[in-house]
Amino acid sequence: MILDIINKKRIGKELSYKELSDVFNGYLDGDVPDYQMSSLLMAICINGMTDEEIFALTKIFIDSGDTLDFSDIKGIKVDKHSTGGIGDKTTLIIAPIVASLGIPVIKMSGRGLGYTGGTIDKLESIPGYRIDLNEKEIIKQVHELGIVITGQTGNLVPMDKVVYALRDVTATVSSIPLIASSIMSKKIAAGADKILIDIKVGNGALLNNKEDAKKLSDLMIKIGEFYGREVRTTISDMNTPLGRCVGNALEVKEALDVLRGRETDNNLTDLCIDLSTDMVSMGLQVTKKQAKEMVLNTINNGSAYMKFLKLIEHQKGDISKLKVSEKIVKVKSTKDGIVKKINALELGKLSLRLGAGKENMNDKIDYGVGVKLLKLVGDEVKNGDVLFEMYVGKKEPQFILDDIYKIE
């Protein structure tokens, strides 16, 4: 039976809800082995899925565990998801901005995958910060503070966890239907009223071209319509890292600087303002122009910054104990010119080798290491100028500077 289903998808035919349920639920229950599930995932990756198959698979994912109900919390709950990228600490900035304007933010975030850092890893660099709030604690904190950023609750879409782990080691991560079902099932199960998706494109992202990003965007909007959720998407560049910092504690410090108005002219700040504007527009049902004015005001008057500090305090974190490595290696330019490109992928790999992420499942993250860029794209540099600083822990990896910085 399972073999027939795999073969049906292998030759490009549409699978029914029951056929998809039999295989995916069978895998979750341990009745379908890895090698058969891997074959089906690869067939999906190669042949794609129809809209009906994707709607069915999303429902199967949602129904595999609990769904959260936040209907007793007043206001429109707007959730945001990013497909991930180098230096992407947008949640740490956007969530307090939006919450400071009276929109309830309930954000369940994940850990890093490979060289892309996860929001939860960044927050765990703050000593004491709790990332394991249960549903009752989440509801209580939203009533008190209007914002929660925590890890995914224990039984929320458990199927996604096991299927993603297999996709991660079978070269099927970049399948657009599987990405869409994975993201949207978690957002719908987590009780979001409206959803904003930031789709990253470039060498430091899951998707490498805008055509695929547009396909994913259209698909997630369709899934949202099917489930009665408004979904907006934005497509952003991930050929260049976001902001100046890559590494957990360094990115928390940078997020604080953005919220304090100290980082005003880079791609991170610009993107966070755009994403916050969309979320405020959706949550308060105002125009984008009105929303942007509100976003800029809450940054300028310090309200968003104070909301982030209160979030950390509520979840038992001590921001005063946030530490970065004391060993700093300054990497200097060997030529004069203009910075034409900073390779996000190579910078992510360097950060991973420093210990900011996990190369193997059992590795421990060094929260204090990473990279801080002093020269950004478009900056003029001279021979001997410091391009970036490496915050080094136990190991100082080798790298080729020309692979990271293109200077002409």
C-alpha cells in the first residue's frame, strides 16, 4: 500500500487526503520507515504537489497535535515568520515595536538550522531567559505585557518536527510545497489571526531565486485563504547579511541598538521598519502610511525599547549579564576600493565554525562568539582598514577574505 502511494507520486500523479494521511501519520507513529518516507519526500521535491494536496498536507500537519486558542485575548493577533537567513534578528526588533502599539504578539520561534541562527538560540544568550513557557503562562503574560517570545509548545505540530528532521538530511528542505505546509501549519495551529511571512532569497537562504520565492508567496497566501487567515508576504534579499552582526549575543546587542535608534541606516533597520509597518497595518487595520508613522514614533520615543526590556524581565532574563567573547580579532582590508558585496553564505559558515551554531546535533553553541561588520556594502575602504571583527571562543577558524568581501 505505502509502496503504491510512493510510486503514484513518483510518476507525478495526485495523492488523495487518505493516501497522504496514511504515509505521514504512519511515519509519525513509527509504522513507515525512514527510507520509504525519504522516497516520498524526494518524489514530492521533484514532482511538486497540487494545491489540493498542499491543503490536505497542511491539515494533516495541524491535526497531528494540539492547536492553541487565544480568542479570549482582545485584539487581532498578528504573527510573523521568516524563512531564515544570516544575521536575521528581526523578531527581536519587530515584536516589541508591534506590541508597544497595543497589538498582542505571541511569537513561537525555533532554533537555528545549520549556519542560520534561530531566535530561540539568540534569546538563550541572555542568562536566565525562559524559552519554555506553557499555554497558561503565555496567556497570562500576554494579558499582563502584550508580548511573548517563546519556543514551540511541546505538542504543537509534532509531525513537522519529525518530517523536517528527515528533510534536513535527505536534500528535500528546499521543496516549496513542503516549506509552505511546514510554515503555515505551525502558524495556524498557534492561533494567529493574521500572518506576515518574510521570504528570504539569495545564497544565504533556502531559496536562491525570486521565481521560487514568488511561488512560495502565492502558495502561502492560498493556504491562508483556505483557512480564513489574511496572509501578507514580503520578499527580501539574503545575498548580503542582515545588519552588522552574526552570532547570538552580538545579535541581541544589535537588536537593542536598533530599538534605541542607534542603527538607522542599514538593511536590517529598513527591513524591520517595513515588516513592523505591515504588522501594525494588519493588526490595527490602518493604512501603511499611518502604520509607518506609528512605528517610527514608538522607536523614537523609546517605547519599543522599553517593551523589549520588560519582555526579557518577564521571562526571567538578565540583560545586564549578556556577554560576548573578550577575544576579538580584527580583520583588515588588503586593498583600497569600495565594498561591492559581502557574501552572506560565507559569513554564515565562518560564524558557524566559530561556534555560533551547531555543525553536529550534539554540539554546544558558544553564545558569545560571532562576527561584527564594520564596513558595509557601498562603504569606501583603504588598505589596512578593519573590515570586521571576529569574536573568538575556543577556536579561531581559517577563512579566505576574498570569499567574504568583494572590494573593487
